Amino acid sequence: MASSIVFINIKGEVLIYRCYKYDVSRQETMEFCRKIIATKEAKEKPIIYMNGVSYIHTTDGEITLLATTKSNTNVAMIFNFLYALIKLCKSYFGEFSEQQIKNNFVLIYELMDEVIDYGFPQVSEPDILKKFITQGGLKNDFESNQKLQVALTQITGSVSWRPPDLYYESNEVFIDVIEDVNFLISKSGDVIKSEVIGKVEVKSQLSGWPECKFGMNDKLQISQSQESTSYKGISIEDIRFHQCVRLSDFNKDRTITFIPPDGLFSLMTFRVTDNVIIPFKIYANIIETPDQDNPSIPKSIDLDLNVKALFDRLLFAQDVIIKIPIPRNATNVKTHTNLGKAKHETDKSAIVWRIKKIFGDKESKLKCEIPMIPIKNPVPWTRAPVSMEFQIPMFTSSGLRVRFLKIVDKSGYKPIKWIRYITKAGDFQFRI
């Protein structure tokens, strides 16, 4: 896989060089530093092929982490390893900087001997590595040797992300389905773009070695299930799982089976583009009073804006912010609203309408009187889209619902399960 791993500073100087195979020479690596790093071309291409060598690199701050290879390797795996190595370094000595690398170069070499073997990544979990690779060293006593033996057994096992012998008096699982909804609505009300980018966050506080089965209203999963269900299936795309999920089971019957890490982790990310539920609708009425000398330039603008919450009346949206761009030469803007507060913020060239809470099936209204001051070389007003920010607890625009979470452990305990849904505004815009 990787022939060498190299840490390079902003000047193109090599800070750490670790060779695992000898098909790529140090001179070839230095040529990359001279031609690419020193000439500031590294950010343009993360993969560079030069003289038979593939240079795969990523930059964090002022440090470039480089992997070299001459073989036809899995580039996505190398990038994933480079990101994991940066995360590992940050977990040990805080920031990923030149000074910290120089101060901890012995530790970094020791880590690199453990996380990669003959160019192939091994274990990169910080919690596991910290049990036997420490900055202060281990005491040479029986207890330390026992801990080292447990850590090594865990690393060489099939589940490196979960330590053994966990115990909680109260076994609980918290599931958060968090969605960012992206919408672009035309002036006529037609949907130009609609998508949901979501993730399932899990906080596990479970004893022992539990095996979990997670089910949602995925259309393909419901169609392959033998049980009768009232859940309406949705089409889920671009699913990406945590390493604990057994991909063989998912590819076979869409079953999400996993042994969870301890604590908080992201079980999966996904995208939905079909039948996305729009939570808000904006209606705008704009009257421009033209200037007598230049009819294409408004002398004043009267703007009426109605915001309709389309979700269930038992739900509510909080921290709602509506940004309405207006001309830069607007002055003495007067606003009237039946909910929240609206203010002309000159630094943003917009009227910003802030509402603490909106309940579902409610309509909020805003009236604005926008006078203009004369300016030299005026240009017609280009109406930029109105944008929104919000959070809606217990609502999903994708329609995703958790059907079940089954947890089986040999001790037979019954865990407490908590499920929460949150929808947030991503790129949420209406043209006016």
C-alpha cells in the first residue's frame, strides 16, 4: 500500500520520514517537496502522479501529511488513514503543528510503528493506543503488564473500538437523528433543489459485549422484512457507516448490525432527495416606487412577507432567523411584525427577522417600509433570495423514523432507549 509516510512543513522541509517499502526513494520524496510544496501547488491537487510515483497528501494547518506509493492502491483507504493519523496526533499532543511535531518526534515514530505495518494500516484508535503507548511511559509492575496484555488482546481482536469488561449500573442508549435540510424555492413556488443531509448519532452506555440491530423505515429494508408495519418507506441514498457496522449483513438484507463503541459516535450518515417535506413556506409581496428621474431605480420599497409553518401544530421551530437582503442605500427602515423582532442591520445590508419560537400550522407576518437615499451611479435592485435558519425538534424532513433498536447481551439486561429527532436549516432559500 503506502511506501512511506512523510510530515512536511509549510516551507517544504521534511519533519518526519518513515519508510515502509523501498520502491520510492527519499530523493523522489524531496523532489515532490521542491516542486509542489515549495511552489504552493499542493492544495490544488490532493493526488499527484509524477515520474511513476503517486503522491497522496492532505494539509492540516501548516503541516502536509504525505503518503507515497508506486502500486495501484486504494486511495480512499490511504486518505482515511491520513485523517486518522492526524486525529491520533491531536489526541496525544493537542495541536497538529510544527513545534509539537518537533517536541514529540520520538512518540510519533513509535505511533507510526504501531499504526502501520509494511505500508498497511493496522489500528488507529486513540483510546486503545493510549493504553500501551504513553508519553510518560509505563511502570514496570504487574498491574501495568496486565493492562498492556489486555490492550494488546483488544487490538488483535476483531472489535478494536470497544474495550472489554464495561459495566454500567444503568444501561442506556441515546439516539439522535439530525438532519440538515437544503431547499431552493423559485419565485413562483416551484422547488428547484431539495435534499436532506442527515446523520444518526448514538451515545452508548451499555455493559458487556452487546450486539445491536438497528432498523429504520428504509424502503428496501421494509420490503425485505417479513413483519407487517405501518411505517412508510423512504429512499435513502449515499449511506456511510461507522466501522462497527457489519457491511456483509447490510448488503445481504439491509440489516444494520453492530457492536457499539462506548460513548458517543456517529453510526451512519445519509442523504435523501425524494419526497422531502418542506417545513416552511414564504410568500413575498414587493411594491417598488420608481424614481422619477430613473424609473428602473426604486425610490422606496414596500415589502410584505408571510412565513407559514407547514409542520404539525403540536411541534414548534426555535431560534428562527429570516434574512431579507435589501439595497445598500436603504435608510430609516420601518418594520412591523406580529411575532418576534425585525431590524435593519446595515452591516449585512438586510432586514433580519428573529423569532424565538414558531408553532406548527401558524403564519407570521412582516411589513417593511424601505426608503432609499440617492446615490451616484445607481444600479437596479437585484433581488437576492431570502434565507432561513431554524431548528425543529422531533421532526424530520426526510420522513425517517427509527423502527426498532434491538440489544442482546448474554447477561440479559433491559436497556433504556431514548430517541430524538432534530431538523436544522442547511442552505434554505426562497427567491422573491
